[in-house]
Amino acid sequence: MNEEIILKSENGVGIITLNRPERLNALTYNIVQKMNDFLDKCESDDDINCVIIEGAGEKAFCAGGDVVSLRKQVLDEGGPPTELSEKFFYDEYLLNYKINNFKKPYIALIDGVTMGGGVGVSMHGSHIVCTERTMFAMPETTIGLFPDVGGGWLLAQLPITIGLWLALTGARLKSVDLLKTGLANYYVESKNILDLKSHLIENSSKNHQEVTNLINKFKSQISGESSIQKNQVEIKEIFEQESVEDILKKTNLLSENGSDFAKNIEHELMGKSPTSLKITFKQINEATEMSLRDALIMEYRMVQRCQASGDFYEGVRAMLVDKDRKPNWKPSNLNKVDEIWVNHFFEPLHEKDLKI
């Protein structure tokens, strides 16, 4: 049986390979634990200059956390809550923070699908390299969750209307938009990624600017249409509203006036968990004024409540386990998701709060 994660060092470079290509390199708790330990060692080891993270296979860097396995194990153990339902996210969020504060260059080669937990272990790093195969999304509202792993904080750093569009709908971005938004900083063609990796190892450096110069030797000019630029007027018009209900009213109005973009947005939003939409709306707006540390503490409160009293496990069942795509959301419509219910997801966990 292959190892889920391969950790090694070569010429002063710590190399992390997510090694579950058949599962699009989805993160397990074992992977999270091993990454945490490895980064601690890399940071304290003077012989390690930088870290590279990559995904095995040609399809994905990392499609997110393995929520199917998480759900099964937690339910089999009679939860939530269980030790796993608490520790998985606790240690994952600590890992996201650790990557963001990693002193040495942290180079993420996001060649392929990069979603959810994959965003958390890549885009908090110092050097994010995308390719023509990169596809970014934070699609958590589809499964009764919200953009977590500090991903909500990343989206909140963008213009608020773009952040809300990506967070509420799970819209997918290609590299041209990742570069425009700053979610990624370098573009290298996938055929050159292995050569880039070899070059980084051969010229191992702990100097951030030197690493930038090494990557720039392999960068290419990117082409293709920007979906943000193409739809920026309607994105602003739709998502500058003061509530999810108003967003839906605006999409309905524009849709009736012939906008295909608004019609697609309306269709996407109608399929999401109503609770997820409302807590995500509040999350993104609040995270605009937060540090990553505070945003992760907020997210940990949210994710524990999503497991205990939200739509998360039902969303995973409907979309990823049974795949009937008929989730039984509770409440089933936005009108029943009142402010008291929304605020419940943000309340402190006291002694169980995330401690950074």
C-alpha cells in the first residue's frame, strides 16, 4: 500500500508530496498530522532552506479534505462530536496558520485541481505556482459547510463582491484569475514543473527573493479570458447587497432581464444549504477586518457547530456518498434561517476554542 504522504529532504529542500492521486490527493487526518510535524522539523533545522509541496498524479494538487472518510468514521463512532471531529479541523487549522507564518520559503506547485483543504495547504505559503491545469474553488456551501482552512480569510482580502461570489457560489477560477487576484503569484506551464522543482532543489535557497528569481526563470506568459473581468459589472451589482436574500432578488431581476450569468448564479445559490449561505455571508464580511489568526478561531467555532447542528454531514451524504444530489437541508429555505440561528454558529466554544 502506498504512503498517503511522502516526506523527504534533498539538498536543503524539504519536499512534501501528497500521494493519493486516486482520491485527488484529498487530506486525511494522518496527512495533516505528518505535515505539522514535518514543517516543525523543517523550520528548526538550519540545514533546510525551503519547502516544496506538490500533489501526485496529473489531475490534482489537492481537492480538499477527505470529508467522506471523516463523516463515516465520526458517525461510526457515534458522533459528532468525537475526538476525530474535533481534532481533524483543530490540527488542520493550526497547519494553515503554521504555513502562513513559516519563516522559510514555502513553494506550492498547484498543478491541477486545488480546492478546499488544498487551498489551505498551498495558498497561505510564500510562493504559489499555478499552471494551465490549475482549477481553484472553495465549494463548501454545496456540502453544508463554508470556506474554511483560512480560505474565507483569503477571499475576504479580495474586493468584497468578488470574495462573496467565490465563497457563496463555489465558482471555479483558472490561473489567469488567480494571478489577477493575487491568490497565486507565478505561472509556469505544467510541462516545466518538474524542471522547476529540480532547479529549486539544485539551487536550494532560504532567501525569498532568490527563490522568486529561480521561479521566474521558468515563468510563461498566460493567455485566456478572465472570468472576473468578463463578469465584473454583474458580480459587483449582484454581490454588493446587504443580505443573501437581496443577492437572490438581484439575480432574479437580472436573470429576467436576460442575463445568463445571473441565471447561473441563481441556479447555483438555490442548490446550496440555506444555513451555509447565511453563515458564509457573515463570515466573509467579518473576516475583512480580521487577522488570519482570529479568522481561524472563528472558523473553528463555525465548523464544530456545522458538524453538531448544521447541514455538513447531510451535504456530504447527498453530494459525495449517495450522490442523489437531494440534500435535506434543515432549515430548508432562507426565510427560516434567522439571525439567532446564524449567530449560534459564531458563539465561543470556551475551553474547546482553537488556541493559536
